[in-house]
Amino acid sequence: MTDPVQKVQEALDALHYEGRIIHSDATIFTVDDASKAIGVTPGEILKSLIFMVDEKPWLVLMSGPNRVHSGKVKRLTKGHHVTMASPDYVYEKFGFKIGGVPPVGYPEPLPAIVDEDLWNYDTVWAAAGTDHAFFPVSAEQILGYVKGTRAAVKKEPAPQP
């Protein structure tokens, strides 16, 4: 299997990305791990999630602390059945393990939804294929790279009584 970081680098090169992939001894497996390793707030971490919409993979890019509201994804995609892809599916289909799933580097472009909260930051930090590699990018750049739809897809916190 191709090196996952190499797949991401090749995708970024094809997109004329001008930054570079950074390798870290510290893991970026969770949002908290990533924010500590990089030295940024959890909101500046870009989570790349794979959802299955009517058995087809979709990329959902979220600001670190946000959780996906699957009903909003269902409405946006006009899907009938929306679930998060299993870690095994993501690895077997794309070669990326959870904690290192990137926004780019797929054999074919995946339809994508991009959390509007990512625009709260000048730079967000995305995994680059493993839980020890990441790269900086703006929300606008990533939206263009994935040819996605900017949308409000986070689950809102329950109101406090």
C-alpha cells in the first residue's frame, strides 16, 4: 500500500499547495492531542470525517470541538441513510487510519461538506495521512481543494435549563 503521507503530499502538489507537511513526534490522534502538539486552540484543528450517505462515502470537514449533526448532513446531501464510516472501511478503502484521516489524497474526489466554523480562523490544521503528520491551510483553500459545500452541520449544544 502507498505511504499515506505520500498520497496526501501528491494531492497537495497537484493542487499547487504552497505550504508543507509537518511531521511531529507528538501524536495528533485526538483534537486535544493535535491542539497541544501544534500549539493552537481545538477549534483550529480540522477534523476529516468520512460519512456514508446511502452507502457512498462523503467527506465532512469539521472544526475540532464540533460534533456532526447527521440530520443536517442528511438534508444537505438529500440522502436517506447517513452514518459515520467505520474505521475499518476508511482504512481498507482509502489507506488512512483514524487520527490521520486527511481532507485530500483520495483516489477520486469525494463529495464534501465543510463546517462553516472553520472560517473563524485564519489557518486550520489538517491531518496529512498519519497521526504524526499535518499541514496548515485556510478554510477557503480547503473548500476549493475539496470542491465542497460550506454549511452549518454542527450539533448545537442542548440548551441549559
